[in-house]
Amino acid sequence: MIKNSLASISDVAIYPIISLTIFVSFFVLLGYMVFRADKKYIKHMEEMPLTDEVYQKD
């Protein structure tokens, strides 16, 4: 039933390509953001659960 429904849609082959492009783009962007992140901030967030420091907004 689903196969017949998809077969009736014209140019249905473009949807998997678009989905893959969005998926890959998201993870490439995420990887870029991780490698460009401030190392001090990451270290601070890493150690937060182990300290008694309480975040106070100035």
C-alpha cells in the first residue's frame, strides 16, 4: 500500500536526497560548532558538577 502511494507521487526520488542533505548538513554544522567552541567555557561546564560553585547572574 505505501509502495503504491509513493510510486504515484511524481519526482518522489528527490525526498531521500533532500533528507540526507539536511541530515549531513546538521552534523557538519554541529561538528564545526564543537571544534570552534571556547575551550575555557567547555572546561568550566565540565567541572561544574564536581564543585560547589553556584551560578549567580550578575
